[in-house]
Amino acid sequence: MNKYSDKIKSILIDLGLSLLSIIVALIVGTLFIYLTDKSPVDAYSALYIGAFGSFGAIANTLWRSTPLILTGLAVALPFRAGLFNIGAEGQLLMGGFTAGIVGFYFTSLPAFIHLPFAIIAGMFVGGLWGGLPGLLKAKMDVHEVIATIMLNHIAIALTINYGINIFRNTGRPATPRIMESAAMFKFKNIMDYPLLSNLPFAELFAQPAIRLHINFFLALIAAVILWYLLFKTTLGYEMRAVGFNPDGAEYGGINASKGIITAMFISGAVAGLAGVGEVLGTHLSFINGMDAGYGFTGIAVALIGQTHPIGVILGGLLFGALAQGGLEMQFSGIPSEIVMLIQALVIFFVAALQVFKVYLAKRKAKGGVE
Amino acid sequence: MDTLKQIFSLSLILASFRFATPLILAALGGIFSERSGVVNIALEGMMLFGAFAAVYGSASTGNPWIGVLYSMIAGLSFAAILAIVCVTFKANQIVVGTGINIFASGITIFLLQVLFGVKGTSPIVNRLPAFRILNVRFNPITYIALILVPVVWFIFFKTHWGLRIRSIGEHPAAADTLGINVNRWRFISVLISGILAGLAGAHLSIGDGSAFVREMSAGRGFIALAAMIFGKWHPFGAFGAAMLFGFAEAVAVRVDFSFIPSELISAIPYVLTLVVLAGFFGKSTPPAASGEPYYKGEK
Amino acid sequence: MPREDNYILDMQNITKIFPGVKANDNVNLSIKEGEIHALVGENGAGKTTLMNVLYGLYDPDGGQVFYEGEKVNLNGPQDAIDLGIGMVHQHFMLVDPLTVTENIILGSEPRSGLMLDQKTAKREVKEISDKYGLFVDPGAKIQDISVGMQQRVEIIKTLYRGAELLIFDEPTAVLTPQEIDELFEIFRSLKEQGKTIIFITHKLKEVKEISDRITVLRSGKSIDTVNTEEVSEEDVAELMVGRQVLLEVEKTEAKPGAEIFNVENLNVKDNRGIPAVKDISLSVRKGEILGIAGVEGNGQSELIEAITGLRDIESGNINLRGKNISNYNARQIKREKVAHIPEDRQRRGLIMDFDLKENIILGYHDLEPFSKNGIMKYDNIAQYTQDLIEKYDVRGGGMEAQAKNLSGGNQQKLIVAREFSHDPEFLIASQPTRGVDVGSIEFIHKQIIDRRDNGAGVLLVSAELSEVLSLSDRIAVIFEGKIVDILNASETDERELGKLMTGSKAEAGGESNE
């Protein structure tokens, strides 16, 4: 019994700290809203309505959360292995671009081959884009923060600046529209599928404004898989050991390089999946701006989720709500960048409150005298 | 052949100084911070915010020098956040640094709208006076940067301030036992890094250009960190490295490479940074205590 | 109320509490001017804490400090330094990349205008160096000089700031017996010049040799203060521990079998690329304990790391049961039924943030029954952990507790439990009882002897000469990366070993075994 109550206590503390961070961030956010001469009450109610005000809003909040959950996972997993992956943005772009090319290039593949192929290709390339800084870190001790940020900028040059220009066939800054066989199932089209249209809630989804697509469920599955990987497999045990104490891990016969590279590859693949979803599910092509800063928001998501895959789902939903609600705020005249500010504030407060957690733990433990 | 001639022309080398300026300043700032034991990856955000503040200062007073002052205050204020949260409250330096960068991106765009009513680019403002050598524009901030290099060297290796900063970055407990206030010196070092990064931003917006464009720092804060590492945390080394990166950017902007697509040329500085960091030019060891918060009484 | 005049220092009722632990509990300490006073106690008794309070590094939760008759408030080291109190720490407080002079003047730098006055600094350092016979090289970097010189730099640091009362925390831990003699000469010289010395130690022989009076701490309390000449080592040991102490380990004669392990002409470099192990050859047989005696820093760490797969070798061979394992990594070596108790339990031996369950399997985590096909089997792990912590008496909160919340002794017992439970045939134990309480020391020693009696070969490395002598069957002395001699433990003593540890070969007695 004792061990469960301790575990529950620590989960509650984590939850409480995250909640506190959000609340304080929102409160500080009101200061910035005052700068716009609008009322915070208007702003936050617009936020709420935009995110939860109707079934369609909620569905779109889930849609917005999809890439955030994935980039959040992409930051959280390596964090557990002692690494900072700031490169989710670039990994997302590379994955999405690859999916976009596979999506339009192969014109006569059946859907059950084309779609998985596009997804896997995108995830693989994303994985490479993550594995590369992992390799540099493992073999040459290159600081992964700088390496991943450099790769972000390189990815932008490769995909948005160069890649689009090679393949575009219209005036839009985007690759050609993907084939139908590579498109992800969109919930608004639910009535087109005889089996699904008979489900009780089917009609609710059939609104044209709803943009939710199947990648949301892939994201949830990814979270569960990563949770299992981290906490139930030997690979996860080794990653966490390396993250806490690389010297102790080496003593224990653990190959730190393998752990680092694997963690970064998986992380890149997951971030790549975020990009894949945006291309195959949201935009139906790789278009300039499809990344929308998801890679950086993912950092806030990972932190507020206490770098735990399940926490990341919750964090992703929260920031999805903020993003969706932010649109509504924009309509009432408040710059949606407020949401970005709130994200940054969340990061500050989570980091600051983390110290509090360490302080609490020190109070409990034997201290000082050894 | 023609390409080569272009690369090694005098005007390109002069242009390197211009492009290297923000890197030199930010790298010097990074040296202060990291030599004292605090990893500062928020140089990027401080630079961006400094760039914006410079434009705001110049716009509201008409005097670009006020803009310079504003840029330094802007960098200082972000550095204060890093210092308070990381040195005083001992939070994770990289996480907070990342937060500051995100905050800077958001606040600059936000303030563009609130203060100037625009979305992506600020109105044109008065820029700093400058003169040209061989078709290359030099503004005062470049001179400041060049003068600061030997000044920073002098501070670090010839004064007691420098001795103390170096010691707290290598062995803070040793300094503590001699009565040196480790966290106070770290705090000050971080503030200095913010001032220098902010000044770097001023070069970008009102030194080189005459307006603020969103995200105009474009990763230079991180390239500056790479210059600092490559230069082994030494002012002269960082200067040399910054010049190298500045040269790369100058080449990317001004030289005609027929065999590389123009869209990819912009990626050259970033690729070069990666190559440098991967140690193709030798390994670098940071100050021993860098990155770890200092708790009194713990060894 | 301060006491009579010739007490230079009077600490009264000092209490210092850390989370979960009362490190100092109403401790009293009075020091006479000009005396050499030993502060003794076991690991964890509160000696270093008390001195840190005196030096201003900690604020006491209760009690008062009187210096030269006046009540003082020490808010930081600067206050202590201003009063004339200087401290030479157990782990040197020296900045490696800076020079000797820079380290000495740090914080009290002589200046001319904006610049550091290097000339004056060098001159003042030389004056002190000459006056007290403390030879140092002013321009050398700390990372390049010997441990002995580093210690002298630490002493000069205190004298540079006008210290009259010098505190030494375990100063002899890193010295050979001969260097200890030199240090005590320095103590006598300082005493002649009117300085007062407090030195912390747990080595009773030294206490008898140099001190005038002794104060004993136990479990955070001051037990007694005695005149050195009126007590014996056994008396002091009893005061330290609170009961009669067996200063000797009980063991039977060894019955060694065939050779199980050897190294041939092994060469290993240290972290800076400098040869640390030079052409070493050793052999260990089943059922025997080979102890390696030597002052820390003479290549033992690098030797052990090479043997356990944590460091590359330059040349030579490592053989286990006749098989060449020179290039094996840590994982492969563990699979050969080799156990390793590492010298740094917090850095190598444990993952401090993991709980006991996850630490018990460290190094064996991919084996059945702990995992199968890459999936962890936490039920089996829990059962295994429970069994072991009962069997090895590991205390600290059950298997869900984090390793960092255990005491040093219990952490070490956890490591011993883990390593021994896999029935090793070859055991490498490096500083196995450093920082461990007496009760756990006895337990761990017994475990090692049991292993030996069960036929395992044991390679023991320890900086505690008494431990090496009492546990080992044969002893190899290491100095500057080379084996100076190998002797039977029964045929040698501390004096001879001490001499060998400084590099001089054995003069008489002791058969040399290769």
C-alpha cells in the first residue's frame, strides 16, 4: 500500500506543479492583453469559446493537438535520455516534405499501400534528421541543442526554400496536391463511408469546418507506444539510465551511444509523423508555413507534461486548445502571438517550479552529512 | 575561376567584418556567461529583442543612438530573467534559455502589432551613421565590437574580475571558500552577456538595416555560441571564429555560385557551424562547472 | 560566556540540522592557543560539519562561537578569514587551469590600478614559502603539480590571508607515510611560529603521534576531550564507536587454487593521455585476496577501469581463466562472472535517481529473469530486490526508495548485494568501505572473506593500509603506475608497506612473489 500512495503523491505533485504553471502563465498573460487595450475577460472567453464552445470547436482542438502531442513526445523522449531535442521543427519539416513528395509522385498506388508508404517514408526521413544530431552527440560530443537548431535552419532551406520550388506546379508556395490514395481519413467525410456513417455520433462530425483527421489517433498510439518503451522495455531502462547517469550506465554495460542515437532517431520519427499528418491530413500538400512553430511549442508541451508520454497527451491537448482558441482571439483583435507568450511563460514557470520540487525532495531525504 | 576571384576579393573580406559584428558581440557575451558557469542559449532571443528595441528607440525619439541604448536595456532585461530564474532559483539553464528564445519571438511580433500596428516588418527608422570602404558599409557598432575584443581579453586575463569569473566557472566551491560570492558574479556575468547580445541586435536592425523584420536574428545567436566554442571560450579565438562565420555569410550573400542553387546558399553558415562543432577542427572543453547551478555548501 | 584566556576558540552548544539529520547536536569544542588539536570521529560523526560552521560555510541552528574571547558571527568564509581562521579542505579547493599564484591570491588579489599585480603576488608567495618551508612552483598550473605540492598551496593560501588558526580536514588521506611525516614537520614548524592547528582525522595512529589534545565526536555529539598522552589508540577508538572495537578482521588461512586472472605488461593512459599504468603484471588465484596498496593517484583507478572494461588499454593483455579479455567491454566482462565494486559508488556503482529495484539489476538488466526479449519483468525484479535487501540488511526505505536517499553505508551494501548475488568467481573491490559506517564495514569485510573462502579470486584496492593488511593474503604495492613489490601479507607491516608506497624497494624480509 505504501508504495502506491507514494507514487500517487508524486503524480499529484507533478500535476499540481503543471497546473500551477499554466495558471500563473495565464495570469501573467493578462498583463500583455492589457497592452492591447482589450479586456482579458474578452480575450480569455474568446479563447475558451474558440477551443471548447461547440462540438466542432472541440473536434478542431483535437485536430490542433495532434502535431503538438507528437512534437511533445519528440522532445520528451530524448529528455529522459538526457538530451535536449530542439530540432523537432526541422524533423517535422523533413518528414512532412517526404510524405508530400511520396504523396503526389506515385500516381497509381492503391490506398492501402500508398498511405502507409507515405507515412513510413516521412517518419523514416524525420528519424534520420533526428538520428544525425544523435550520432554527432554520441560520437563527437557535439552539443545537441546547437546541432538540432542548425538542422532546423538547414531543413527550412532544403524544404521550404528549395524543395517547394523544384516541385511546385502552381503559384502557391507548395508541392503539388497529393493523390487521394495518400490522403489521411478526415472525420468531416465520415458520411462517405458506409460502415462508419452508421455509428451513433457520425453526423456530428459531418461538418465542413471540422478538420480533425486520423493522425490524432496515431498520435495517441505513439504516446502509448513510447510510454511502454520507456518504462517497460530494457531499451527504455537503458535510455533512462543514460539520462540520469551516463557513467553509471557505462559501468552497467550499457552502450550510451546506442541509447542516444536510438532515442534521437525515434524522436525524429515521431516529429516526422507530425509533419506527415499535417501534409497528408490537413493541407494535402507540403505548403510553406505548415510547421507553424509546432516544434518549439512541443518543448512547452513536453515540459508541462513532465516529460511523461501520458502527460504529453494532456499537455498537447492544452496547447491545442490554446492554439485553437487563439484563432478566435485573433478575430476579436488580440494578436494570436499571445499564445506564444503564454507558451514561453509556461516554460519559465515549469522550470522554476521544478526547482521547488527538488527542494521538497531534499527536505525529505537524508541531507548534508556523509 | 570567376567564383574564386569573387571569394577572395578585398571587399568580401571587408564585408566579413560587417557580417561578423553581431556574432562577435554575442560570442563575447557568451564567453562572460559561460566562463562564469552559466550556459546561455538565449543569446538568440536577447539579440532579437535587442533588434526590436533598437528600432523602437529610434522610432520614438528619432535618434538611433537612443535605439542603441534601448537595445542594451532590452538584452539586459532578458538576461535578468535568465539570471534570476537560473542563478537565483537554480532552474535548468537550457530549458529557461529556450523559453526566453520563444518568448522573444512572440513578444517582438506581438509588440510589432501593438506598437506599430503592423504584422511582419516595422516601419523604416533612422539608422546609425556609417561610412563606406570599397562599397562595404561600416557602422559604429562594428567598431565597438572590434574594440571590445581586446578589452574583454584584458578583463579576463589581466584584472582580478576576470580571475574571479574564471575561477567560479571552473571550481565555484574553491572561490566560495575564499569569500567570493559565486552567484553574485554569475548574475553579473549573465547581465553583461545580455547587454552585448542586445547590442548585437541593434547592429542587425539599425546598424546594418533600418527596420525590424520578424525573426531577423535568424539563428545568429546560436552561430555565435558555435563561434565561442570553436574559439575555446577565448576572446581572440571567438573573434577569429566569428570572422570565419561572417566570411561564410558574406560569401553566401554576395558571391554567385552557379553550381549551387541560391536557396541552399543561405544554409551555408549553418552547415559550417555543424562541421566546426563536429570537431573537424579539434575538440573543445568548456569551463568545468558550466551548466550546473551552484548550491552553497555542496561540493 | 567564553572560557579562560588561553582558549583561542570556544564553540559552545553548536547545533546544525540538515533535512532528516542532526549533524551537530549541542557540540562543544575548546581550543587552546598554540596547540595541535585532533578532532576525531567516524565517517558521519559531524567533524567536517562543525568545521564548516566555524569557517562560515554553514549557519548553525543553535549555539555560539567565541574567538579570542569575543563572540563572533560568521556569515561566510570572508568573516572567518578576517578573523584569522584558515581552512585546508579534504578535497582541495584549487582551480585546476589556474596557476599556483593565482589560486593563492584569488579573492585577495594585489592590484595596481585596474590590473593584477603579478609581481607583488609572486613576491609575497615566495616570502611565505621560504618562511615556513613550503616549497611550491609559483607559475605552475594546479593540474600539473603533485598532490603534495597542491596541499602546500592550500596551506600557503591560509597563511597568505594571515591565518592564526588553521583547520586541516583529513589532510593525510592522499599522502604516503613519508609525506605524512613531512606534513607533521610542517605542523610543528607552524606551532613554533605560534599558530594553532585543528586537524580532523579518523586515523588513530596520527592522532597519537602529533596532537596535544583530542576531542571525540560520535553521531553528532561531542563525547569527550582528552590529553593525548593520557590515552591509548584503543581508548580513543572506543570513544569514537561507543563500544569495544575489533581493530583486526578475523579470518582463516587462505587456501588458494589455480590462477583465475592475470594481467601481462599492461599499459594504460589516464584522461590526459599520460601513462598511468606502466607495464604492470599481476596474477590472482582462486580462493585468495590480492590487495593493491598505494596512495590514491598512482594508477590504481586506471588499472581497475582497464580491467573492468571502462577504459581502453594501450598494450598488454588481460586474461581471465586463460581467455584473453583485453578488449572486452563492461558488459562482456560482467557476463564472465566477474563482479566489480567501483571506487566511486555514486558516479559508477549506482544510478542515484533510480529506485532500489532498478539499481539491483544494473548491469544484469537484460538477463533473465529480470527481462525477456527486451521486455522488463518487474515482478521478478521486485521479488529479487526484496530478498536481497533483507539478506544484506540494506536500510533506507524499501525497494521503492531512491538510491540517493540511502546512507553511504547502505548504498555500498546495495552494490555488494547486487554484485555478490550473481556468484562471482572473480571479484574486484575498489575502496569498498570508503565513507561507510563501522557496522557496515565489518559486514562488507565479512562478505569479501566469505567469497574468498568459497573459492572466488579477489582483487582488492584500498587506500586504507589497515584494510589492505587485514584482508589481503598477498599485497602488491603500486607507485607511479608500477608494481614496486608483491609480498605475503603475513610477512610485512605498515612501516614496510609505507616505505614501498614511496617507491623504494623492500630492504629485508618478505618473499617477492610474481
